[in-house]
Amino acid sequence: MSDIVLCKKQNPIILGIESSCDETAAAVICGRKILSDEIISSAEVQALYGGVVPEIASRAHTDAVDEVTARALKKAGIERGELDAVAVTYGAGLLGALLVGLSFAKGLAYGLGIPLIGVNHIRGHLAAAYLEDETLKPPFVTLLASGGHTAILHVKTETEFEALGGTLDDAAGEAFDKVARVLSLPYPGGPHVEALAREGKSSVSLPKMLKGEGGYIFSYSGLKTAVINYVHNKEQRGEEWSRADVAASFQSAALDILAEKAVEAAIERKVSTVTAGGGVIANGYLREKLSALCGAEGLKLVLPEKKHCTDNAAMIASEGLVRYRAGLFSPLSLNAEAYLPLL
Ligand code: KG4
Ligand code: ZN
């Protein structure tokens, strides 16, 4: 690998592969420019079961990984031999699902004699912002909100982070998915709760999310339980209630605090830029809130476009670029990890 490190390019062509959950994705970037960005999703099949069934996901990845990669290379107009590195999610996620993408990437990297770059999925979500703004540079504060993580980070350099806080229990996306179930909405819940919330008013009183005074520690379990209790009480008493109002009230209770705390962190850390990543950042209400609060404080806001907030391979290639530039390559013995710490 040392020879490869010595002839590193400033703007390498990197293939990204993602298969940690129910999307099989491949993308090609050159520097921070996206050349292609392809996804084959098994979400529709998973929705029949109300959530992701790991074995169905693994089989779907096996069927899709070759095709999605071929499509990404074709759309990019890149031959395999022109690739400089293969970046692939190796955790966190469903083990069987991860192994499909990882094994495929290893074979490709080995066959082509180019570096393999193992990427932590959550760091991929953070790196999506680099694709949105080619001039983006740390330091900045990032709000991360996905199905598995909710955190506020101080990003000091492209590879150094400080976690300022996060959730004690459910992640924001997980809370959306659970509340969606109570409202009889399909999986994945987030986009459906958002659509329903647009028809309602934030009129149901729900508990605040923050634990203790100040800080950046969240808890979604009290909020989720309050929504469940509200709905059950109304139904037991035979009283009328509005699903849309519950969705709107939950959405604002769950998201206002994330936007407020991200902005507070940027002010406290004296950084002038806020970025965000993860599926929940696709939420239009949250995007508007972040934009309004950052605007009011004179902070620059970099939000990945919605399709780069939910799982995709361009973000994996983007984190691959960070690691390529830092010379952080992976051995072919790299294993998939169901759990990976963020930092
Ligand atoms: O980042 P992601 O695609 O996968 C993980 O790494 O977890 O995030 C998926 C999560 C799901 O919980 C989904 O309900 C939530 O993001 N989500 C949303 C929206 N779109 C996706 N939550 C709220 N509003 C949305 N528009
Ligand atoms: Zn994700």
C-alpha cells in the first residue's frame, strides 16, 4: 500500500458502495464532483413487513450490487481501470447486508490493484455536506440525525471530531418510525409523518425533549411514550382526535430542539458554519427551521440535498475521499461491523 500512498492524486476518481441497510447504492466521484449516483432499493418489499428484514436485505443486495455498480460506472463514463480507489461501508449496519457490499468492493479493489477504503456509515452522512459545497472546510458544527444516531458534533478537521452531545435512547429517525406506526403510517415513517404533519397544527401538548439544564443531551423515549399515551387515551375514551395534529405536534417537538441546539453549539464553539446529515435532515420542516435560525445568527448553513441525506453511495465516496487524502486505507482483511462507534 505504501507505493499507492506516494502517488496519491489530489482529485482521485473514487467508487463508493453502500449496502448497510435496505439500499444497494454505488456512486462515482472525481474530487468532490459527483459523476454518478445510483440506488436500487428494497424498501418497497421491506415495507410489507413494517421494517427491514435482514435476510431479505442481504439477498436483495446480492442481486443488485453488480448491476448498481455497472450502472454507476456507465453513467459516470468511467472504465473500471480508471478508478483510483474503492470506498465501501463496513459498519455500522446489518452484518449480512454489509458483507455483500464489502466483499464485492474487496474483490474489485484487489482485482484492480487499487486501495480499499472502509467507511463508517455515519461518517459518510457527515461527509455528504462536502459534496454540496466544494469549498466547505472545517471547523464547523454538524447536526447528525438518522435512523440510528442523533448527535451534535464539533468537526475540527476532516478527520477530527468532538461529540458535544446526542440522544440517550432512540435516535430521531427511530422515533419518527415508531410514531408512524402509532399513526398507522407505513415504513419508513419519517417522510409519511412529515406529509401528514403538513395537514395539521402543532396543537397537542407534548413533553420537552431536553434532559437537564442546557447541554446537548436528548431523549426521545418520553416524547414517544407521550404520543402513544395520547392516542390510546383518546381511543379508549372514544374521543375525536386528529392524526395530522399529532404528527405536526410530534414533528415540532422532535425537531425544533435539534435545530436550536445545533445553532447554539455553533455560537458556543465560535464557528461560522453549520452542516447536517442523515435521513431526518431530509425533513422539510427541519431544513426550514435550520435555515431560519442560521440566517438569524448570520451562520452559513450547508445542507446536503435530500437524496444525499438518506442512504446513498455518493456520501460514502465523499468520506472515502477524506480518507484517501489522509492516506487512511484499509487492509483486505477488513471485516464488517454491526456496531461501530462514531468517533
Ligand atoms: O440515514 P438514513 O437513511 O438511514 C440510517 O442510517 O439510519 O435514515 C433513515 C431514517 C428513518 O428513520 C426515516 O424515517 C428517517 O430517516 N427519515 C425522515 C425523513 N426521511 C427519512 N425523518 C423525518 N422526516 C423525513 N422526511
Ligand atoms: Zn444512513
